[in-house]
Amino acid sequence: IHDFAEDGRAQLYFKDDYPEDCHYCVVNSRDYRILLKSGLKMQGLHQLSNCVSPPRILPKPVAEKPLVVYPIRAIRRKNIGEAMLWSLLLGDEGKLSITLPPNSAPDIASYKSWKVFAANHRLRVEFDSGLNKPFETIVCSAHSLLTTSITEGFGFSFLEPWLFGKFVWGRKLPDICIDFESCGVDLDHMYTQLMVPIEGFDSKGFYSQWRKTIKVAARIYGMQINPAQIQDAYSAITEGGMIDFGLLGEKFQKQVLQHLLSERAYMQKLLTANPLLSNFGSTTAYKDIIESNRKAVTDNYHMAQYRENLLSLYAQVMATSVRQRIDKKKVLAAFFDLNRFSLLKWSVDDPQ
């Protein structure tokens, strides 16, 4: 299992039980823990991390301006608005490049709106750079890489950049990255939340849409959510007059960006609340981290290790019969966390 329908994919969810008395395998320890708590047994549940293949390193072209690359297909969960925020910190000479467009209708609508927003506000952002250039060429020409995703199944974006000799900035997902950090990958320079003052967007409008989205999602999944739970969660995520930018929908993210562009004081509040942002662009002090992380990835995620793990798993499955079933309500409860309920992930409405 790479992704769960219970993790904000309502259109893929069905009420039938999952297959019983068979082995299950996942790609991260978060999902392993969730399924273990949901009824599966250790002898019938396995974890197999993906293999990270060494890149075909190309000579680095001479870049006219500093280039930061976000090498993804720009679906909503990749949190494109936050990447736009980073572009504001690049300075007059820098540029952000987003490599590929999405290919599903809701994601395409969101992506097109970001293109229009970037053009209207003259943001230093390049879109679709991967359509006409090889991936390796784009990455090798980059000053550094960026990830702002709010959710991952495995998390290649935290591993691959180091093999290119590139530093990676942005958002760390603790429940995913714990596996990488346990193998020696240093991600301490990344943040787990990007806090913005709620005065920078229509907070009443956000609360109304956030509450509505929770109710709609709960109905689709057959969950009972009472108003007090929603209010308590909202108070928690806006404590101190701040909220994680990754919880906002595109409409409200754009309002924040407009405040950052027009109000110097608001930008200063952002930098004060998120001191890691102030170091953006300075990679000279991180050469040792690049090499150390490159070695950690190479040592722990190579093909030979993957082959050994896979064959061992096959042997276990062949030798062990299991009697087990998954409690779907417990799986859903693990993912349906109101304190991390993002409109980018859960909204079933028009993202505009």
C-alpha cells in the first residue's frame, strides 16, 4: 500500500471491508503503525522502503540567475502556494522553477489559477520546465531544490536531491521523515510548520469553508463530528493568532501572498515567526550536510539492499499464513485529524 483512500481521497473510498487473512506491506513506518493498531499482526504486516537510484549526473550549465527547482507534478497536495511564498525570498536575481503540470481536473484548475496569479503579480516563477527539458538537466542546473508538500506516501523529495549534490529546502513531514532521519539523513534545517498571522487573510471566510469541508468529508466517510470538536480544533490551529500556511486553501494562500507583497511589516512578522526562512539561498555552510546525506541515502536505499529486503519479505510471506483483518474505522480515525486538516487535501469543492 502506497496511499490510503482514508487519507483525504474521498472519491476513492468504499465501505466494503479490505481483504482478510492476507499479508500487507507498506512503504513507511507511519502506515505500519496505523495498520498494526487497526488489527493487523506483526507476522502479517511488512514495511519495504523504496529504492533510490543514483542519478545520471550531467555537467552543470552556467545559470544566468540563481535557480531553485521544485521537481514535482503540481497537484494540490504539493502545496504550490507555499512554493510561491518561497519565491518571494529569492531576491531580484533568483527564480523558482516548477517542473510538471498536474493531470487531474481539480488539480489542473488550481494549477491554472496559480499561473494567472504569478503572472498578475510578476512573481519570479517558471512553470512546466520539465515538459521540454530532461529531468537531470533541470536539477543539475539548479542552485538548490525545494519541497513544500503537505503529504507523501514515501518521500523521494527528501532523498533524491542529495544524490545530485543539491541542498533541499522546505517543509519536513515528521511522520514520513522519521524513517530517513533514523538512517542518518539530516533534515534539521527544514520546518514542520510555516506559521503566518491570521490577519493576512479572511479568517472568518476560512473558518466557514474549513468547517463545511470537515462536515462534508465526515459525511462521505460515515463519521460523526460534533460542532464542539470543530471549534476546539480551530482554536488549537489558530493559537496565538497564527496558522500553518499549509492548512489554507488556495484562495486564502493568495490573500497571504498579497499581504506579503504589499506590506513590509507583514513580511517581517512572517520571518520572525519562521526564522529558518531567513537562511534561504545560503548553501555554502551546508556542504558537509550534502555529502553526509548523500552517503546516508546511498548506504541505506540502494538496489542491492532493496533486493535483499524484498526477497526476505517474500520468504516470510511464503512461510507464514495469517488470520487477520483491518478495522477500517481505526484507519480512518488515524488520518482524520482535525488539527492537521488541510483544505488542500480534504476539500471536495472547487479549489478556487
